[in-house]
Amino acid sequence: MNTGQMMIGIAAMGLVAYIILNFSNSSLSTQDSIIYSKEFIVATTLAQSTLDEISDKFYDEVVAEGKTIKSEKDFSSTLGTDASEVYPNFDDVDDYNNFNKTEIVPQMGEFTVSVQVEYMTDGLVKSGTKTYNKNVTIYVTSPTLYNYYSEKPDTLVLSSLFSKWTIL
């Protein structure tokens, strides 16, 4: 074998080593993507399940009690649970304000679901006063919900607007 053939052989071996290393690296990256996708799907499912649960409740405590609403001033004055209400026996949307629960998903780990409820104006601006609109924002976090691309923990956020309309 002459020197030229030896150089070609060494270059070929280097090329094969480079391809194998790149394949291994891309395989790990693909595996990370698959794991992240599964975690994201689980987080989305937990958020949607919580939103579905909230959707089954009355708009406000006053509505749950069967009282007539003539203006937005008739709604209850607090966003949150009444003294006698304990999860899972909430009866209206704003009972979930500042609500937190932990879900353990087999083979995926622990997920924390947090809920915030805020009054919103018709222009979709946060309001400190009672309105006919409540925005429900659900946050799902987990130590396993880690974004490998940004290299930071991730939080899934799901938001929905609930409104109470009264025909006068």
C-alpha cells in the first residue's frame, strides 16, 4: 500500500468515526425530544382536565345559590373559596383561585397544577372590580418538564375566559 492509499484509508476511517458520533448525538437529541413531547402531552392533559372540571361549575357563588343577577355588583365580593368549601366540593369558578394540587403520573413523575382566577373587563383587561368575565389561568409545572433546547424548566400555561350573561 502506498502513501496515497494510506491517506485515503485514514480519511475514510475519520469520516466513518465522524458519522457514527453525529448519529449517536442526533439519536440522543431525538430521545430528548420524545421525552419532552410526552411530558408536554401529560401536562396539557392535566391542564385540560382541570379546565373541564372548572367548566362544570357555576359562574359565581351567588348564581350557585340561585339568586338573580341584575348587575355585576350582585356577584360575590371575593375570588376564592368560602369558609365551608373544600376541594373537590367547589361549586363555582372562582373557588379555584389560588388552588394547587399535585398529580403523580406513573413513569412520568410529579406535576403541580396551579390555578389563578381574575376578573376581566369586556376589553380583556384585568380588573380589580367585579365583572361579567372571569379569566382562569392554569399553570402546570414539573421537575421532569425540562426544555432541553432552552436548558430551563418549563411551565405549561392554559387560559380560558368564563362569562355570565344576563338578559334583562
